[in-house]
Amino acid sequence: MGGLVGGGKPDTSAAEESLRLQREETARARKAAEEEKRTLAEQMSASQRARRIGGKRMLLAQRVTPETGLDEEEQKKMLGTKA
């Protein structure tokens, strides 16, 4: 009976647009969550690797700043050569 008066199908374009936007938002959220999970896994892996392998390299990293680098005397001490 509804076809006699108004005829045709109801307009669902607004609902379809809303559904499309919701799917896009869900996809963005999923991608962001995967990126965060990957970043956290990389940080944990790097932390574990540093604990296993760190050794003298970590001590050197704490002692030397990137701006100043090593003095010639420190470099000779590290390489074991005489001054």
C-alpha cells in the first residue's frame, strides 16, 4: 500500500553515509592501534636487546655526549694505544 501514495524505496543515503563514515573511523582506529602496538613491541625489543648486549657500549653512551664526542686521549685509551 505504501507504493500507491509515495511510491519507490525510502531514502537511505544518510544511513549509508553514516555507515561509511563509521567504517572509515573504525579502520583509522584499528590502524592507529596496530601502529601503537608495533611501536611498543619495538621499544620492548630494543630494551631487551640493550639489557642482553649493552655492556661497555652502554657505559660509553652514558659518558660521551654527541656534541663533544671523544677526546684524543680517551680514544687512545679505548683503543689501547699508547699516547
